[in-house]
Amino acid sequence: MPHFVIHHHHAATECPVAFAAWRGYSSPLRHGVTVASCAFGGHELWWTVDAASEPEALALLPRYVAERSRAIQVGQVEVP
């Protein structure tokens, strides 16, 4: 199964809306923990997920969040 990092960005004024968008949205990511920079002024969040494709990875997010996100396929690499 392909592995993706989902990167989401919103403006500081959109922070309440970005979090409220999860209400009522059924996703394995809901009520989970991820890393974010909102508390430090960056207003970005990142999730690491397994999904069959980029659209399926983004479908894990509510529409408002997904429209402001990128799903980037990643894999492990050995650093010399």
C-alpha cells in the first residue's frame, strides 16, 4: 500500500474553521493526534497515511481541509 504525507496549510484566521470541519466527518484520522504548527504561528498540519492513491489519501480529510492540502507519496530511503 502506498504511503503518503498529507500537508495542510490554512491562514491564521481559518484555524477555527479548519478544526470545526472535522465535526461529523467520519475518518480514521478524526480524534487522532498529528503534528501541527498552529500554536507557533505556522498554521500547517501533517499526517502520515497509507492509501491506494493521492485522491484516497485526501478523502481521509473533510472537504474544507482537503482543498487546502497536498498528499505526497513517500517511501523510506537509506541516508548514506
